[in-house]
Amino acid sequence: MKIGIIGAMREEIVPLLEIFGKYEEISLGGNVFYCVPYKNATIYVAYSKIGKVHSALTASSMILHFGCEKIIFSGVAGGLREDLKVGDLLIATELCQHDVDISAFGHPLGFIPESKVTIASDPALNDIARSVAKRYECNLKEGRIASGDQFIHSSEKKQWLIETFQADAVEMEGASVAVVCDLLGVPFCIFRSISDSADGEADMSFDEFLDSSARVSANFVKNMVDTLLA
């Protein structure tokens, strides 16, 4: 089996590379993919760089060039729900693009013709995540993630995302990975460790908790990979 694991930033994949230890570096499309021989599988790890274009390119490369059969995105996000605190782990049941707007043509926000507003993640992979959370007594939460090429750091924008998209968390890559995987028929799941509250304090708390939040997410993904390959 070939599994692709993506983070947006270097800090989000360093914990995974430390966990796996041995890897080969492969350059492609202005990026570096870390090829990890692990158990009876090959794992490709990469940080895409921030934003939907970069994450879509990385997911496409993993599937079309490296032949990855499942994609896992591990990283951090801003929490929108009141019960989501820094360090909490959230799995996306569905994702949407909050910065898509062709409402001038009568379409709802987030909609692209021949596509849909929300894309659901893979139920089987989500079930594996739930089983891992139960085994390791991890309080895994679930919800809708909104993605867009903006770092959200205002209470007004946060409330707009909640009211317009019923979003529970916000980040900058997940929905584009979801689009790629959905179109190419590859199962995917998106994990996010909450690093900030997407409000006026977001820039401060994001920097403070990025490393610890990324490690929470990375450890969970490692346990999920082990379960997947058992």
C-alpha cells in the first residue's frame, strides 16, 4: 500500500519524520517528498506550503506521480466552535471553500459549477480514526472545516464563517485536497489539531502553540497508519 501524508508547513511534518526516522528525499514540482519504507507499505510525506494551490499540487503529485492510494492531511487549524480548545484534535467529516464567491451568477457561496459546496471525507478512514481515538483515549472531535487563502484573525470573520458555512474550524488547505481526492477517487481524511481560536488573538496563539499542536496531530496520524497497516 502507498499512503500520502501532507502537512502545510515544515513544522507540521517534522514530528512525523522524527517518528519514522528513515526516509529518502525526492524532488518534484518545486517540492520535496520524503519516501518512507514502513512495515508492508510505502509512505510519502510532504509539506505542501501554505494555501489551496500548493496543497492541491502536492495531493495531485502524490496520487498521479507516486501512486498513493490514500491521503491523510495532518496539521493545525483555527477553532470556531466554543468547545474547541487549543490542542484539541478534530477530524473533518466534510470540507468547503469559504473564499469561493460567484454569487453574482446566482450560486451559493462556496459553490463551483460541476462541483459542490461541501465534500465529505472517507467514512472508512474516519472510522479508523475513531477506533484509534478510542484505543488511546483521545477526545477526537468531528466537524466541518472551511478552507480559504486567508489567515483568519478577526471575530467578525469568524462569526461569518460560522453563520455562512456552519464551519467548526478554519484553515488554508483541506478543502483543496478534498477536491483533488474526490475527483481522482482516492479516499482521504483531514486531521487538524486546534492551534488558535481564529479571533483577534489568533496570530499570537498560533505561533505559541504551533509546535505542540502539530505534534498532537502527528502522533495521532502515526497511530492511525499503524492501525491501517495492521
